[in-house]
Amino acid sequence: MKAKSILFVLLTFFSVSVSAQKRTVKGKVVDNAGNPLEMVSVHVKGTNVATYTANDGGYSISAAPSDTLSFSLLGYNKYFIKVGDRNDVSVSLKESNAFKMSDLVVTGYSRQERRDLTGSVSSVKPDDRIGFQSVDQLLQGKAPGVYMSNSSGALGGANLLTIRGISSIMGDNNPLYVIDGVPVYSTDRDANNMDVSGGAIPGIAMGGTHTGGGTLKYDHELKYSFERNPLATLNPDDIESIEILKDAFATAIYGSRGAAGVILITTKKGSRDRTQVNVGYTVSIDRPMGKLDLLNGDQYSDIYTAYYKKGFPRFANTDWIDAVTRTAVSHGVNASVSGGQGKTTYFISLSYDNNQSYVINNDMQRYAARMNLNTAINKYLDMGLNMSLTKLNNNALTASNVYAMALKKAPNIPVYDEKTGDYYYGYAPNEKGDPEAYNPVAIAYNNDESLEDTRVVGNGYLEYRPTSWISLRSELGTDLYNSFTNIRKPELPETLSGVIGNQASESTSLKYKIVVNNTININKIFGQHFLQGVLGQSYEYTQERYNSVTGSDFFSPELNGVGAAQEKRVTSAYMRQYALFSAFARLNYQWKHRYMAGVTYRLDGSSRYNRNHRYLSTPSFSLGWRMSEENFIKDNLKWVDQLKLRGSVGLSSKDGNNSYYGAQAVYNLNTLTTYGGHSYLQMSQPGNENLDWERTITYDAGLDVELFKGRVQMTFDYFYKKTTNMLFSSDLPLYTGYTKENQNIADMMNQGIDFQLITTNIQTNDFQWQSILNLSRSTNKILKLNFEGNQLDQANSSYKYYAEGEPVAQWYLHDWVGVDPMTGDPLWRYADGSISKIPPASDYARSQYNKFVCGTAMPDVYGSFTNTLMYKDFELNFMFTFALGSRMMNSTRATLLTYTQSDACNLGTEILEMWQIPGQQTDIPKLNNASVLNGYDYTTSITTTRFLENNSYLRLKTLTLTYNVPQRFLLKTKFIRQFRIFATFTNLFTITKYSGLDPEVSAFGSSATAAGYDNSTMPQSRSYQFGIRASF
Amino acid sequence: MKKYISFTGLLIAAGILFNACELDYAPENTLVDEKVYKDKKSAEAALMGNYVRLNVFMAGAPQDQNNYSNLGYTWYLGDLGTENLNVREKSSGFVAIEKAEYTSSEHDSYLRNIWYWGYNAIDFSNNIILGVNRYGQYDAQMKKQHIAEAKFIRAYIYFYLLNIYGDQALLGNDNGDGVVLSLQPYNGYNPDEVSGRSTNAAVWSQIIRDLEEAITDLPAAVPDATSRIRATKSSAQALLSRVYLYKGTYKNNQADLVKARDLAKTVLSTSGYAFSASSNEFITALFPNNEYTQSGSYPDPTTRSNELIFFQPSRLYVDNYPCGLSYYYRKLNFFVPKTIENLYDKDDVRLDYLIWTGSKSDNPSDSTSMKYSGGEYNDVIYIRLAEMKLTYAETLVRTSNSVTTEAVAHLNDIHQRAYPEGLKPAPYKVADFASVDDFLKEVLRERNRELAYEGHYRWDLMRTNNLLGDTKMGAIDKTRWNFPVSDYEIRISDGKIKQNTGFN
């Protein structure tokens, strides 16, 4: 008490003493873009003199020259400045990088203050200084519980993104994406995989053995397909914020589609205050992340000659990887105008990106435009329109194939024929080779494989607010997504056999989705009570048309439309449609700002289900306790700004886990043969009235903490997710007439933690240092499967194994022990513990029995660590991402060690380390060893542990250096309000034990259950981006 | 203000109205039950699909595209494990049949597949029977016929499932376990409602009921020989005659045998069929040489015997509809032994012409049957007049317990035809047979000579308690003459489906 009085006296004295010299200081506070900031607290340090800025950013305060003014506004970095002898102290505040705890958060059909949330929601604000091709890439490392992994270095290819683990085996584990209220076509391997075979499939051995040599090359789905990323059509620069709904209370409002999480994307809107023009330009330089060591032509000839004894002469020395790769240069330009006049605000943007692939002659262009318009018709009524228009030309569909072929192409074959100067075709003088890899360079230049997407995503709304606490909103949204795929393969020399040229295929898909939402939102405070809620209904209708034609035998290369082909046929033509009808309600209640409770309920009816199982209701409940409002915290723990405990439980599902019309018996006409001249129908699918929704129940307990005046912010969540009724293609008693069918038979659980810590480590006027740590852990276990409790996956040809008590999608492999140093033969471990040189896979009957469960492709722990350092006008930002405990099947390495196949592919230089003399310690067995049986090399099979590697990694994902041209220069120009120059480096370095090029890739694109194969997959690029951003 | 309220109200009302939409959408390029069975054309196409599945079960046929759904195991079982066919010692497929000692490999292959493909075809029949009844909007008579054909197919398959898996079903063990009776379309699986096996007697009754109902509604007219690929009244009668013969022989059940006799007689007297007495019938019409090589051109025999009652159309001129019986041609897993010469006289065309080398590249020193000369592109003859004659002769004697002139005449028709003009032996006379058993043995032997490799012999041996003394069948305990149910089915039903007595 005494101390306080003294302090008071001192302070009074001090203020009195300085008041002698004080005068009125005026100024203006603006943000980085030059917009005036209202309600900024201006405070004379060490006194109780304080004021706020007006709506034009202006303020006036009395202060002495020796005083320091402090400017603070939530969401911005605090700023200190000495008054000196100036009368005008104008400052600009930088936006804080820490996300703003008090922001409005979009929660689906409504908005809430972050402090009022009782569900688990992460928010991400995109950084415009890093160029991304798609919004999913932007989310990497940005939020706990979100696992994002770039599947390859292919342009426009799909990536893997899961939220809180795998929650379905048969279904799509990708989240639902909602753009400005419109659920859009998003990533799902089945929906986005395209056939790029060009019509006829060259003679490949289908149904090859599981223990296939080297790559998954028998998998037609992989070799002739491209999984595009539908999110690439959205311009990331238009995004204002992204909300990730994770727990059941948050996702329940999307009911039947929320089980894998929901990603809500809100695009930028105009501001009523002033017109603003933003322009940006980025140039980026990309190189593949690394290069594998392959044999040169002479080494290749020697190895194959040693194996086959003849037929592989020394001829040329070609580095095929160098021949097909390049330094790619890409450009991106974007411009936007936003502002408002009277009652109308607008945001209009245009962007153009031209991305080169690091594989020659492959590139992708995106043209995007957006217009967001809002207008107040009167005090009660608003209306608006959000619309984006995108054209995406992806001419890089062939890149991954070219890259894979270049890896395998015999290096003793030249690119060009010396005599004619033409491309050198085929594999002569070698006796064997892959006829399809006739010349990767020629393929890259001559094959025309492209995709043109045009997409319109938009919605219009009308919002009516009869009173201050109620609003009614009707909106109509659409996603028009049309695409045209064009595959043309040129005529090849007649001498080339085993490969079909002169063929083309064209596919057109017209997708159309319409969404109607009608909602009533309430926000009412009465006394100590606060009520917030939404009541609504929604209808969604989707229609998809698809046509595909192929042609071959074109008379001349100039006549290359499929219509001009001498042989042509329709390979596919269909229309399908489905609809979802929903009603939903959410009510959040708060008492005394301390105690919170919420309930959400949604009812969905889907046309994909049979009438008896058509409707699904998904209730959820939550409770929250803002402990920091309690006196015992307020009084005793003054450094606690915010402390909130919350918990939720609820149900969700994932529509689309089964095919369209899942429950009906379906008949197809056999068009290939007749029964004695009579056409006949075959039943392609029996009826299955039992087919029901998967049900995921999620429990979540969370803690939100803010300490030391916002210097430390922490969010912690524990979740337990149990999926019951899970679909699995399980065995049937054969007397049903069928062997397998999707049944709601399995149970699975995921549990884990999401953790985020944001700290402001140093904060002075000139120097700030902020860190963000995201840490997620999730474990998965199948609780119940089918009648035998385990099954090899037949569904997606990725040879994964499912068993009760184990995590989903295991590798199930024969155990490779190593090479016997005495004989050079490989050694294998059998289930009974014995070691033998006879490959267990060669005993077909006992093969499965001798396999071992070997882990999964999903990491145990993953996350990111980001630091932002700001010194004066410079800003350095770097993000590390990491994933621990995952496994990768290095099928690339297996391929590059396989010399027994007829494609006589190139090999990695490690083959030179093969066993040659007794006593030699090596991992490469001798040529033609005891596990090469009937010309088949069991040692290079990808169903062995030999190629399964731990691909845990720590990667410097991005490093950005920015220079903000100071306001004092900009003010002189009168019209430039902000000018930034930056350099961003992506994938600078990676720490990993993985022996391949990139521990992140996945040959199966967005599929989470099939993830973990590096199948000669293009590594990501190391990218150097330089750009400027300016506002006027 | 009011204006806006009503405007918004209108908008929401419009939205809700719009929402009161469809959730029933049928696929465009496929048909669902309601549409398939609504009109005659598509219902008939579904029925054709059912015949295809019958063929898949019996002899292998292209189920989906141009592939083989199974390899014709059901067909092979008529001769495998008897003296007619020797299993190649190193064959991985069928060795177990010789000693009836089945390992997990057989349980996972043909024992499982025959059962599965049988029920797969039965499910299609069940769908047609229910679907036509429920959704059919075409001519009532035609609907009845379609249902009758589906019942014919269902009975056909149950009959063979019973022969194969029924616990001594052909040995008169009426209370033994038959097969699972599934008479409703599959529509989802509930593990708590696994069915068990019905008794042999119950399955026999189901087969007979289906066939009797089918006979009522099937058309009486016998179509042109090339079109006898669908059930008619007489083909159902012929099948039912076979059913009664198999069911009644072991216990000499006179009621059954009388029915078998009378039905055979009815079929024999049905106008439209004709029995040719010329030995050329085998060569030109019944089993012409359809052998082809990839490089050579396909033969194109177009004459079909007027003796045919029901068959699977696989001749070359029917595109891409092969049978799965190439194992005969290639002799990979089994072959016709030299001892087959003991069954025939040397001038018998059925030895001289029908037993031949088959594929010259696979096992050229072994023999096979001309009945599948081209490997795949041969009709698979399910029922023909010769069988009816022999059945009639046999049942005539069994029901009268005496050798009659009429019975001997039918036996002679078959026996005499097999020899070319000028080489025919003396016809049998009643006096040649010292006893009823003598005659029965001769008629059964003739039955084997005539119908060998057409899927009959094993079942004839079983129902007659191995009257002919086949040494291979004789070496196996009777309780193991039938086959075991696949272990898989026992496992998945949690033991509710039980194993046959001989294999416990």
C-alpha cells in the first residue's frame, strides 16, 4: 500500500514536472497500406495521458519532447516513438503476424468472435509473399491438426491433405472445401483422376504379381493417369482468410460431409473507407530438388552385358535426366482494386500466372478474375455477389511420365540420331528395353497432353436485418466446372514395335453444382445472457456430364482432331446427378461471459443412399468456461489475459463414401458379345439396401490461453475420433452370389493432440521477434474389420494391409535381412524366425503367411516452426516443417536396382557396390543371385522391407526476406501507399534419412490410404521467388 | 419495410419450394430393377444375362467382357476322378479329386468358385423372378414365360450344386445337408442372419417345384436347332427327367423312376426333335472339328444337330462367346487315358473320331475328346435326345423290373448309330441279357460311351452305387463321392454351414 502511494506521488510529480514543457502533438496513424486506423490507443509512456485516434486516424495529445508515445491496436504490433521536437507524429502500424484472437471467425452459415468459440477452429491468413499454385499448399504447416504433404513436383497435381488423421477406408479423406458458402468440387482421387493413355492401352501385362519387380508398373491407374488438383483453379491472392473446422461441434453444421474436417475459404471484400489498388509481380526460378545418381552409358552396358552376356554394346552416354529437365522460370502478375462508394463496396481482382515445369516443354497457365460486390439497399437490406472466373491451361500432364521414363531410359542410347539429326527412336542396339520409353525427349516435345479447366464459383445473397439482433439470409451459389482433356500422341516410326502412336483422345466433362442456403441468424444480449444462433436449410444439386472419344490412325499430322481420325470411337458418355437436402440449427449460449454452451443439429438427406437409409442426423454439443473472467484468476493471476476451457462431442459423416446409387441393383448392357445373337444385361452391382452412412463421433477437449498481454498465446486440443459403421469392401458368404461388397462393418479410431504456441519473444520499436510452433500428433487404430479381422487391400492397388488392432493402411511385407557376406545371396526372414536365401514370395501358398506388418505412411508427429524477425523495414520469415514416424516405399530405388525385367531400365550407381568377393559387406546382392528365379528378381520387389524407409524429415520449407519501403519515402510519391520487395526461397534444405530425393512425395496423389509410394515420382522443386507488391 | 419482409419471405419460400426436390436419381447409362423389368426387351436381356451366368457356372463363359469367369469346373467334375479322365500328376489343380483328399488350395479354388458362381447365377434368377413380378408391365403370358425360364435356370443350378455338395444327395440321404436355399434377391448382408444348409430333401423339392412350374409356363414349340439355347417345355421336361432319375435310382424309388420314364417318353415324342441314325451326325453336326490356330482361319460349321435339346452357343460364328473348356483341348491338368479304348469297340466312331490328340503343342502324346476340339469355341451340349433315349431305356427296365423290347430298341438306336455303314455290329436282343442288372450295366456303359465328357459319368456312378465298378470311384469311400463345401463358407458362417459327413 505504501509503495503504491509513493509510486503515485512520484508519477504525479513526474507528470507535473514534464507538464511544464508539454505541448500538443498531432498526427495520423495508418496501416501498412496507408489506410487510416481508428481506435488506436495513443499513450504517453510513463503517464496516464492517453487518447484514441478518430476515424480518419488522427489524434492529438499533449506531450513533452522527451516523452515516448506508444501506439497500440489489437492485431497490430505496438509502436513506440520519441516525440522530439516535432509537432506532427504520424506513424504506420504493422499488422501483427500472430493471428488475432478476437477476430471474427467464419464458422459455417454464420460468424462468431474467436473468444466465443467452443469448437476447435484454426484460422489461417494467407501470406501474399509466397507463391502457391493452390490453396491446399498454402495450408502446409499453418495450422495444428492439418497434415499437408506435396505429392509431387508435377504442376497442377493433387496433394495429400488430411485433418486429424484417416477417418475412412473406402471413402475420401479429403476435407470439404467451402468457398464463400459454396461447397465446391474438391480433391478426391476418384473424381479427379484422368486417363491420359490416349485411347488404346499398349500391351501391358495386367494383373501382374503383387510382388512385382521394382515399380508399381503393372498398375494401369498410375501409369496412364494424372490426378489434377481442382483447387488450382482458385487464385490464392483472393483469399482473405481460411478457417479449418476440426472438431465435431465445428463440423456438425456440415453434417454428413464434415467427418474429414471442413475448410472454409473467405475471399476478400472491399472496404467502404477508400479505394485501394494492389499490384504484385513475382518471378520464380525452379530446379528439381535433387538428382539421382544413375549409371552412365558405359556402366549400363557393362552391367547388362554381365547379366545377359550379350546384347548391350557400349554406344552413347546420355544423361536423360539432364536431357528432360531445365531451370524453369515462372511469372505471376496480379492486380486488385477494392473500395467502396456510398452504400456499395467492391473487390475486383485479376491475375495471370505462367508456371513452367522443370520438365521440358511442360507448363501451366492460370487466368483468374474475381468480383465481389456488396451493396446496402437500405438500412435493413444488403445484397451482394461473389464471383470468380478461372481458366486453367495445364500443358504439363505428361511431365511425370517423361520424368519417370527418363529415369529408366537406357543411357547408352543417344537423344538424337547422329546421321539424320532426328530423334533417336527405340532401344536398339540394346536387345531389350521399354518400347514405350522410345525417347523421353521426343515424348516431351511431341506428345500433346493438356487440360483446360474453366470454372466459375460464385454466389449471390440477400440479407435482411429487421432488427439489430436478427438477420435473414438467402443465398444461391454455384460451381460450374468444365474441363477438356486432350491427349495426342504422334505417329511413330514404323520400325518401333510395342508402342502405339498416332492416336488421340478428347474428354469433356461438364460439372454443375447449385447450392441454395436459407438461414436466420440471431445475436442477442439480454442482461447477463448472450444468445447466438443460426437456423437454416440447404439444398445442393450436382449434375455431371462426361464424354470421351478416342481416335487413331490419323491420315496426316495436320488432320489431328479426333473427328478426322480414320478409326474413332466413343469410350465414355454419361450423365449422373445427385442431390443433398439439409436442415440445420445451431445455438450458442453464454452467461456472464463466462459459461458457454452450444448445440448443433443437422439433418441431411442424400440421393446416394437408398430410401431406407437416406437421412442422417448429426447432433453435437459443446461447453466452454472462460476461467479468466472468474475473480480468482483476475485477482491472483494478473498475467493471464485469457483462459478458456472448452469441450465438445458430436457426430459427423462423409457423404460420397459409396458410389452413386449405392444401394440399387445396377445392370449394364454387354456391348462386346452376345448370347447366341441376343444382347444381354449383366448385373454389375447387386442391390444393397443395408448400405448406410459411416458415423464418426468426435470428442474434443481444448484450452485457449493468452498470457502477458498477448505475448504468449497457446491453443491445445485433445481429440478422440471414433468412426463406426465404417464402409469396408468385405467378404460375403458366397451363397449370396457375391464375394465382396461394401459393408458398414468396420470401426476405427483416431486420437491425438493439436498444439499451437505463439510467442512474441522480443518487442521493441525497431526489432520484433515472433515465433509460432504448431505440433500435431495423431494415432490411428482399426478396432473392428471383417470376419477374418484382416485383409489385403484390393481396392486401390496400393497393396496396403488392414488388420484389427493396427493402424489403417499398413505395409505388409516380406522381411529383407540383407546380403550374406560369404555368398552374396540375399537373406530373408520367415515368420518362424528362420533365415533363408529362398525368397518367401516364391512360395505362393505360404507367401502371405510370411509377411510382417511394417508401419504406415502417415506420420506420428508433424508440425511446423515459424519465426518472424522484423528489424526496422526489413522482415525475415522462415518456416520449418517436419513429420516424424512415417514410412515411404522407395519404389524408385527398387526400379533402379531391377535388371531382370525386359525393360532393361537404367540403374542407380549403387548397383556398382554389388557383392563381388566373399566377405564383402554390402546391401546389394550379387548379380543373378539365389533370389532371381525364372528371370524374376525377388530382391527388388516392393513388397519387401528392403525399400521401406523412414521418411521422417525436417525441412526449411520457406524463407522470406522482405523490405518494406518506408512510409517517409512513399509519402513523397503521393500515390504509392505501400511498396514491398521480397525474396522467397522454398525447400532450401531438408534433413532426412530418406534415401530418395523428396521424402514428401506420394504417387497416389490425394489418397491418404494409398500414400507413401515414391514411384519414380517427380520431386518438388527448389524454388527462388522474387517479387514486389505495391498498393496505391 | 413491409415490402422487404414480403420480398425476403418470397425468396425463402421459393428456396424451400425449390428444395422440395427429388432425392431419387437413377443412373443414365445403367438400368436399375424398376427399369430393367418394366418392359419386355430389357427384361429379356436380363434373362439372357442369366443364361450367361448359368453357362459361367457350368462350363465357363464370358461374364463381363471377353474374359472367362471360371474355367468350366462344374462340367469337368462329371468325368474327373473317374476312369474317363486322368489327372496329370504334377497338375496343381485337380490332383485331390483322385483320392478325395482336398487341401486348402482346392478349398480356395474350384470348391469355392463352383459354389460361388452357382449362387451368383441363382441370384440373377431370383432378381428376375421378383423383378418381373413386381415391375413388369408387358404381356402377361410373356412375363410368365420369363419367370419360367429363370426358374428353369435356378433349378438347373440347384440340381448341380446338390450333386456336387449335397451330403450323399445322390445316395438317397434325404435328411443329409443339401445346400443353402436362397430364393430372394441378395440385398445386403447381415452377419447375424447367416443361413445354414437345407436338407437334401428340401433342395430336391425346390428343384422339382421350380421345374414343374416352369413346365407349365414354358412354350411348347420346339424352335429351330440353332435357337435351342433357351428353355422350352420339353427341355424342362428333359431336365426334370434327369432330376428324377438321379434322385430315385439309388433307393429304387419307383415313384421317381416312373416320373423320369414318363418325362423322357414325353420328350422323345415331342415333335421338332429328330434322332439321326447316321454315324456322320457326330462329325458334321454334333461335334464338328472347330480346331483353329491363331494364324489360320476359323472353320465355320453351321449345321447343328436336330437332336439338341438345350446347349450353350459357343460356335465360332457367335462372336466372342467361348466356353471355358480349353483344358480338354490342351490337356494341361488332365487327359483322356489310353484305357478308354477298353470302353469302345475299335470301329466305334466315338472312339475313332471323338477321341483325338487335341492341341499338338501341349502334351502331344496324350489324348482328349473331340467334344471340345477347338478348345473354346464349341457348343457345350447340356441336353440331347440320346440321353433321353438311354434314360427311357433304363427307367423302363427299372420300373418294370424286366428287360423289354422297347428298352432294347432304344439302346440299339444309340449303339448302332456309333458305327459307320458296313461296320455295324449285330443289334442287341432281349435274350442277350441274362438279368435286369446285365441290361442296366450295358445301358449305363452305353451311356458312358455316348455321353462321356458331357458332364454325366460321375453322377451316374454315384446314383447307381458304382454299378459299373469304376476303379477310381471304387477306391474312395462313398461318403466322399460328393465334394466338401469350401472351408471359407464354413468360416464366414461361423460354423452355421456345416461340412459334409465324409470330410469332417
